[in-house]
Amino acid sequence: MKKKLEHGIDIEIDELTNSIKNIISGDSFPTEVSIIAKSDLKNITKKNDWLFDWKF
């Protein structure tokens, strides 16, 4: 039997919008959510100004 792969984002959703919204200022930012390819991970590093661990 094949193992089912799960994809998701572990965040708290406090309001449904079409973008990321700054709760304090009310500013919203156009947002696209997509699955990253493993081959892209070598370019997404702190050295290139990414501030979180994509592999985690």
C-alpha cells in the first residue's frame, strides 16, 4: 500500500482573505501559495535573504 503524502501549512488563520494581511496596520499583500520542488531548496537560503527553514 502506498503511503499518503500530506501537504499543508501550520499557521493560525484568524480571517479568510485573498492575501496576507497585517492585522496591526491593515495592509494586505498579494499572496500565492505553491508547492516547492526539492531541487529549488539549494537556492532558498539565509544567504539569499530567506529567513526560515524550508526543509523543516
